[in-house]
Amino acid sequence: MKYLFPLLLCLCWASAPIYAQQPALTIAAKAYYLVDFQTGQALAGQNVNERIEPASLTKLMTAYVTFSALKQNRITLNQTVQVSERAWRMIGSRMFIEPNKPVTVDELIKGMIVQSGNDACIALAETITGSEEIFVHMMNKEAARIGMKNTNFTNSTGLPDPEHYSSAYDLALLASAIIRDFPEFYPLYSLKEYTYNGITQPNRNRLLWLDPHVDGLKTGWTKSAGYCLITAAIRDKRRLISVVIGSDSANVRSIESQRLLNYGFQFYDTLHLYNKNQGVTTIQLWKGDQNLLKAGFSQDIYFTLPKGQAEQLKATMEFQQPLIAPVNAGQKVGTVKFTLNGKPMATYPLVALETVDTANIFGRTWDSVKLFFN
């Protein structure tokens, strides 16, 4: 049986992009991507799955593995780290740690995030796993778990390597995972500067100064990768994440990231339409100690859609009949399919919101008779 809703409902991690319905957007970058954090809905993009060199955006995964180690109590923030000669001699951007000067995990994390210190990455990797090689294995394991299908890491810093690559889409997944999984550490990405060893270095994310809504995440640059920037911003409780890869300058990557964010906030709305475990409908139930079953969703339902398009959102509910008791809370009892302007968008499972046991012998017999004649 099918039931049509006049509008309503939303999706999470939509299966179909909707940005083709909006004004065309041109961004000066090799690849770019704009996504709504809450719904995972793509709002703009180009070459989103193309293999790219992530440069220091790699440090987002280095941070993710480090945050995981902290959460699992395998390391502590005030733990003292003895700096190896390899970490001390690391090339590229540095926080200037020294072998004869102990440093804490907390200091290393700030040096990695704010100062983009390659030396900090090596020191953290060696502290957590004993070697960067083992740490990289953990990075790739986490990447696979998150769903980063076009990513492979060979180091913790982002230094160029032919087998070290990612994609704009994968990096957006990683940025979202950091915000979602480690809210206690995410504020570190809004620090505008950090001082270590008497040296103060500014955060290279210029949008932290230019846009009060921006609160992270990370810059990257190598000669071969170009200028890259992943940015997160929140306005009116909406959070967007932009990824800009391969711009010509630090100034351009900031301007284009700002344009992406403004575009998303201006042309799209994110709606929270149903709460987790909120009743959506009731379904006829047979041979149970009650005749109707309350059904809904096992998660909050959000939808990001172009402004003015709410009335074009349709939902079709399907469930198999007869539905026969017993039924357990959380059990799938149907599906809800969503379309926008007639095009498929997403499908959600419809689940039982209550447990219903079987009826007594008389109730079961009576329902059997009714089912026979139906």
C-alpha cells in the first residue's frame, strides 16, 4: 500500500545533488565542494571525486587519530613528549620543537592545528604508535571507516608523494567527522594564533578574521597542490563546510571559500521537520494486543533544499500488509521515499516506535478470519 504526503520531510546524506537547480557558480579552483553539515546535502561542487593532493589538509586526519587516542585514554593532554631527531629535523612548516626541550601533547596539537607544524605531526605519530609508518596505517584505517573511498595517506604531514591523495568529497567527510565526533576539540580550529618556543605564528585561515561565522578548519599548500582551504561556518544554527582545492594564491582560496559559503547560506534552507521517535503515522496491525502501530523514524529528519522549493517536496510511504504481531520497537515496518520536483532524493526506513505483543487466542483467531475474507 502507498500513501502520499502533500509535502514535508527531509533526508540525511541525500543520494541526489540539488545544486543543478540553482544559479550557476564558478569557483577559481581545481576542485571545490560545498556541503550542509547537518544533512550531508551537496550544495555546490566540481571535480568532487577527482584525485587531488591534499597537502596540509592531511593534518585533519592526523588530528582525528590523535583525538581518538585522547578519547580512548591512550595519551593525555598534559603528557610530556620527548622530541625525536626525526621530528626536530622535519622539513616544511614547523612549530620549532627541540630534542632537548620536552613538549606536551596539548602543545603539539596546537602546533599542528594552528601553526601547521610538520614536526608536531611526527612527534604525535611517534608518541601514539611508536612510528609514523604505523600511525599512517591507522590514518588509512580511519579513512576507510569514515567512507573516504578515494583517499590514501602515506605520511602524517601532507608532504608530496605520488601515492598520497584524497578528494574534495572525502575531505568534506573528514571535516564533518571531526566536528561531529570531537566537539570538545573542535574549538582549537578557531584559534587565531599560537606561541611556542618564543615564536608566535598566526592561523593561516584568513576567514577567521574576515567572517565572524567561520570557526575552522584547515589550510594547505604545496607547489604541486596549490592553495587549499577547508572552512566551516555557522549562521542561524546552520553549519556549512566548504572545500577549495588548488587555487592560485592564499588570497584567492579565501575569497573563493567565502563565496561558496555565502552562496550556500543565500540560496538554500535547512529544515528540521521530524524528531527522532516522533510519531509520523499509524499502521494497521494484525493479531496483536492492539490494532494500530505507531511508526516514525529512528533519527532526526533534516532536509536541505533550494529556497522556495518546500512545496515541491513529496513523500511516499510504503509498507507491507498484512503486518502481523509481534512487533518490536525499532523494527522496520516500511519505507518513505522522497522526491523533489518529481526526482528521487532519498529513502528512509519507517520503524515501529513501540513494542506490541501477540493477542490472546481469541484475538488471533478473529483477525485470522478477517484476513481470510480480506
